[in-house]
Amino acid sequence: MQIEIINKEKKIAQIKTDELVIKDVQSALDIIATIRYEYGCDAMIISKASITEDFYNLSTCLVGEIAQKYVNYGMRMAIIGDFSQYKSKSLHDFIYECNHGKDLFFVQDEKKAVELLG
């Protein structure tokens, strides 16, 4: 896993990897600790592919648990990817609500992620 700091003023960490990084709540907490204490950032960008598919299934409650941890620990996150493949109306409603908030964003590209986190 490679972590790159982008936007030096706001210190946003971007995780660049082809591997699955967030598999469960504990791995999500580990990422928060790494980003905050090793890189000094309170915002991060991650690829949709680096997060387990269970995250996008609302019935697993994983997205809610992880989102709550990120809010509690003050870590803002943007997930980059194409979310149109998911047919769940509930998930699309959740994504819509998140994108109108200030902590968790689901976006198409890095430029939009930096704009929302910066």
C-alpha cells in the first residue's frame, strides 16, 4: 500500500494500491491510525476497489459502522469509483445524503475528491 500526500495545505492522504485495504471495521480503524499518526492527515482518498464489496451492501451494516468510526475520529473520506453498477435504491439514497454532508463522499474522480475534502 502506497500513501501519497496531495494538497499540501489541507494534507489529504491518497491511498494508492491494487489490494483490498478496508475489509472490516478493524482494518478501517487501522487506516485512520496510519493516516492520522504517521502522515498527519485528517482526510483521505481511497479507491472503491480497495474496499470490500460488503461495504456497499447496506444490509451488512458495514458502511454505517465504518462511517460512524470515521466521523467519531474526525477522519473525512472520499471514495473514488463508479457506483452506478449498484442497483440498490437505499445505497444510492445513502450516497446522495453523504455527498451533501461534510465527512464521507462518493465521487467519480480524484479532482472532485480533492475539491470536496479541501
